[in-house]
Amino acid sequence: MPPSVRVVTDSTAYLTDVPDVPVVPVQVISRGVAYDEGDFTGDLATATTSRPSPSRFLSCYEALAAEGASGIVSVHLSADLSGTVESARLAARDAPVPVEVVDSRTIGAGVGHAVLAAVQAAAGGATLKEAAEAARRQAAATRTFFYVDTLDYLRRSGRIGTAASLFGSALMIKPLLHIADGRIALLEKVRTSGRALARLEDLAVEAAGEEPVEAVVQHLGAPERAHTLAAHLTERLRLLPPDTAGTPRAGETAAATTHSSEAPASPPPARKTRRTPKGTALERTAHPGEAATGADSGQPGEPAAGPSQVGDEAVDTGQPGEAAGGECRVVEVGAVIGAHVGPGVVAITLTLRTP
């Protein structure tokens, strides 16, 4: 029997087969036709997104109340990226039971981790407010870094300024971005995609520090990049093992299985590195504006980027994964993220597992 406090999310959490968690789909609009996110298979260049209507949330809340829910935690992508949170709040006013709407201030696997934290809290007998707070704590313990081939999609969706987009296009810059206070922000500018992906890896290692974390690599149409990056992170991070409480963790989705056959036949050669301590885990990446002028890691005449590492030394630290026993998972995201950032995106989401 499900707990009396129930959890709802939207399709941008990219969770599947999580028992008793209804998913309200965000809308994808193409050539005047609206689709539920999971049903859209068209050209992302023609797509925009729209929040679910309040009536869809209200129908979901009413159904859960009819099943015996005493309260509902509704966890969604950042309000700065979508009006989904506002739709949920409007519906909550008319819901037959109390609803706590959580703005996760992130998207993708970050939302998924927050959802699962609320699910586990509710399963353990938490009150409505306690389960909502568990989701907020987990979301706050999450960082997401990502690479895109072009800033054109972000410019078109209004998620990044025209000047930044034109600058990147003119100089053939490969941008690295992150989610900062619920918004997409430019983090660093790098020349060539190879250097950008190596730097993306290093940013994740720096952010994790010495703490054990969960890591998910998300992508859209870039399985080889994603699986290679996941293999490197499994070697370099202290990754938590799968959750033993019986609830799937974020990233355990159908997409992770669907594309497993597209992974490289064998992982790249092991690169045993020692991470130079960078301070508290998840606190060392730049804040908005801090790294917008970060060093270009591809100056003309520099030698080609070799295996990335943090700090000034690389030493043997033992077998990959020996510290915590986990591995970095891979998941393909959907059309909502694709409409905002375009195909070819690769993202890393790190999270501490909060109490």
C-alpha cells in the first residue's frame, strides 16, 4: 500500500517505473500542435515548450486524494526555466488535500533525485512538510554542468543572451554551462569539443571534491560521448553504490538500458588520478558571473589536450570505484531539454545523498 503522503513530478525528471509517482508531462509544441513530451518525435528545430495546464495537475491531485492520499508533494523543474511550478501551485489551491509544491531550481536528473528523496521520506513515515523538505534538501545538494554544440537553441528559447550566442558562434567557441540558482548560466568558453568535454569532466571532479556522490551523465543523441564520460567519471570520483532502500535512483531509466548497446565495447584505459582537494563538495564551481571569462583551455599553439586531471599531479590511487563502490549512470533526456539546448548536449549531474 502506498504511503499517505504521495509524490508527483513532471516529465523532465526523466524517471520511469518508479512506483506510485504520477508524472504530468510538459508540453512540446511544433507547427502549432501540442504534444506530451514523451510523444514528440519531430524536429527539435521547430519545437518550443509549454507548461502543463493547471487542470492536468488538479486531475492528478484529485485522483491521488481519491486513492487515500492525505497530502501531496509536487516536485518540478526550475520556475526560471518553465511555468510548470506555477501551474502546479494554481492547481494546489483547489486540490482536495494539502499540496506542497517544490521548485527544485534544476532540471533533469537533479529533479529526479529530489523526487526520490521525497518518495523515500514518505515511505519512512515523514509528514507532508518533512517529505517536501527532503526534496528541497536533495535538490540543493545537486550540481549540473553541461556542454552544447551551439548556443543557438538557448538564444532562441530566451535562456541565454543574444550577445553571448553571437560571440560563441563568431569565434567557434564551445560553451560550458551550468545551472546556477535555477537558471542556465555560461560557465567557461573552450575551443574544440574535445577540450570542452575534458574540461566538463574536470569541473565535475572539482565539484565533488573528496566526498562520495551520485553521478548521472545525461545526453541527447550523443551516446558515445556520454558513455565515455561516464567511464572516466567512474574512475575518478568516489561514487555511491546503488541505493539499497528499494527505490530506483535518478538515472535508472529506460533510456539507460536502451542505449547500453551503444556504449564503447571496452572502457578507455584507466587513468588513475589523485584529486587535489578543492574544498567542500559541490561548492567549488563558479557562481553566476564568476567564471564567464574563464581561461580558454585551447589557446592556439598549445599541445593537444591529454587525459584530464585536477591539480598538478597524477598518482596511482588504486582500482576505479574502490572508495565507494558505485558507477556513473547514463540516461538520454527528452524533447523539453532538447528544445532548449539542441541535440548533442552532454550534462553531468552530481548529488550528495542527503539524510
